[in-house]
Amino acid sequence: MSSTHSYAPLYDPDKAPEGPFNLDVEIAVTRRILDETAGLNIYDDIDMMNAAFSLDTRLRCLLAAIETERGEGQ
């Protein structure tokens, strides 16, 4: 089966948000994104792609903030 869409990865390191990451800010933003994506239509491809991108980005930023707080990584 041929797809009309070209492949685009969910995560692109060249477009990743840059730190430093503040844990309190990242937690607040993550909660907001979770609230915003909770009501999206699971049967809507665009909604789900947007949610996946937003949540992936939030998780990466939240993890970076935790690592920064602990003095790890980056």
C-alpha cells in the first residue's frame, strides 16, 4: 500500500527546544498541554498528530528539566 504522505519523524534533534529548563515552569506547561490535548478527538488524524508532537516535546523538555535539576546530562 502506497502512502501519499512523505515520512517525517516525530522528533527532529535540529528543531529541539534549547535549555536551560526550569522544572517548575516545565511542570506547569506540561500540565497545560495535557489539559489541552485531553479533549481532542482520537479519531481525528490531525488532532492526534498535533497531540503526539506536543506531548513528545513536553516530555523531552520535562526530562531535560529534571536532569538539569539533578545536575545530570546536557
